[in-house]
Amino acid sequence: MAIIGTAGLPARYGGFETLARELVNHLSLDFHIIVYCSRSLYKRAERKENWERADLVYIPFKANGYQSFFYDLFSLSHALCRADVFLILGVSGALCLPLIRAFTKRRIIVHTDGLEWQRKRWNRAIRFFLKLSERVAVKSAHEVVADNLAIEDYLKKRFGKFPALIGYGGDHVLSGSAEKHDREKYPFMNQMNSGQSRGYAVSVGRIVPENNYTLILEAFSETPDKTMVIIGNWGLSRYGKRLYHRFKDCRNIFLLDPIYNQHELDRLRSNAALYIHGHSSGGTNPALVEAMCLGLPVIANENPFNISTTENQAYYFKDKEDLKSLLQSTSSEEFISCGKRMQTIAREKMRWEDVARRYAGLFVG
């Protein structure tokens, strides 16, 4: 079985990478798994032949952006002689799937991700290509996976396809008290809020326009009594660099680079007062699922994907003024109650063991 479309293992941010990691952790005794990785993300010394019983193959293209088409194409070509089942994460390389479906007996399972063609970062030509790729992927696959009810409804209405609805798990995250070196490294962790050391809001994600970080940063810059911590890839795009330089000197805003140490990231999040989720496109976002598993109260961008994930039990904003109003008018008790609701949902429905079992059912047909 080949996992195609992820940036690789060990996971470094991103929902697909986390999904690949957990499928390997739970299913590698039952399936021979090959995971395709982007060579540029891993230094030569880091490139191993195996990770946790999965074989790793490195492709000389990036898994994201315009190179993703070639990345998927090379991965699919390599996998043809090595795997009977393809789990394809995303639709970038989908244009070759009709040939694979017609001339081989490979079982094709496609996770469509979110509505990639709707993302603000793409120009008209790329959006057309992604929309076409999505159609070809859905029509060519033996099974299609939707990670969110809103995506499931979209696929039913647009293509008449009834996908397997499989979300993400989040029970790999662990709550932990802030340690001494955490407080020294991150001074905002020393803040007190109503007698609790939980005085900051946090967000984790890619710094792209559709994640609404401009809106979030503007809201917090105009609410100086609230602290915002955003962990993301500020240096990878013009948009991210521009935002970083605009807000880096705000005293109540902390802009951190990606943190790949899972335990450090978990401590940063689990000691926060609030999770801010600005993602406006895509399906179920794993960072939101993880925040819910940690019991964080959530203020999310108001859209069908986030409302579905949180079962309409979080707080939602449409614009900057909405967010500012929620920050100022919602009591600590109300936020604490929201956090309990989020954790209850996550514990009941967002377990990796269940997710892996459902994928295993698709692999065997």
C-alpha cells in the first residue's frame, strides 16, 4: 500500500503528514506501507529508508505548490510496480488516474482534502487546473474520502459520489504543565488570567491568506489587553513575511516559527486560554482537532467546515469586529464551558484507532 501526496515522514506539520504517521503507527503490522517524501524537506542525514516499519521513498520535488503535480506523478509512477493500493492525499496528480484505473488493477483511494481550488492564494489558471483535477480524481477513484460533513455534501451534490466520511484523530496530543525552560523561552506563559496561568490565545497553521491571519492579528493589535501567539511558517511566502514585519513589534503578539517537537508544541497549546482558528477553506483541520482534544475553548471562522468539526458548539466570527467582540464580551466561565464541550466531542469522535480501522476497511475493499 502506497501513501502518495504527503510531504513525508517523520511528520513536519500538516494534516496529511499527521494522517500518514498515524496510519503507519496503527496499520503497518497489517499492511506493507510505502510513504513518498519530499527530498527537499529532509537533510541528507535525515533521509532514512524506513520509519516505524514503513518504507520511505524520496522524490526530487516539493509536495506543495506548482511542483505538487510532478511530485504526485513521480510517486505514482514509482508505486505502480510496488503497491496494489494507492492512498492519494490531494488531487494534484489526478490527471493520470484514468490511465491507471483503465490499464491496471491498482485500487485507488483519493482523499480530496478541502476545496483546494477555492483557496485565495491561487490564480485563475491554477484554480481551473485544481478544479479539473478534483473532478478527474473523484471520477477515477474506487473510493473517495471526505474528512468533513460539508465536504461530503459537496461531493454528493457536485459529482453524485457518496464518499467515506473519515475525519482526523487528535488523541496523540498530551496536556502538560509549563516547565521552567518553557517559561524562560516563552515569557507569555508567565501571564496570569483570573488566577490561572492561562492568559494567552494560540493558533497553529500555515501563514496563507485563507487562514485569515491578517484579520486575527489586526483584531488582537486593537485589543492590547489580550495576548495572541501564532505558530507558523512566516518566512516561506511574501504574505507571511509582510505580516511578520507588520506585527512583530506589537507587545501583545508573539509570532513563532514552526515547532516540530510534539511535546513542546503540546505544552504551548495546553497552557493557553483559547484557540483561535481562522481557516476559511478546506475540510477538517487537524490543528483544530488537536486543540479540541486538549480541551481548549475555540473561536473559529464561521464557515460550514469549522461548524461541522465543532458541531456548532464553539464561538464563531465573520470579521474583525466579531472577533474583537467575542474576546471582550465572553467570560472566562463561558470559555471554560466551551473547552469542555470541545473535549467531549473530540474524545467521542476523534480517535486515531477508529480512523485507522476505517481506512483499513477501504484498503481491502
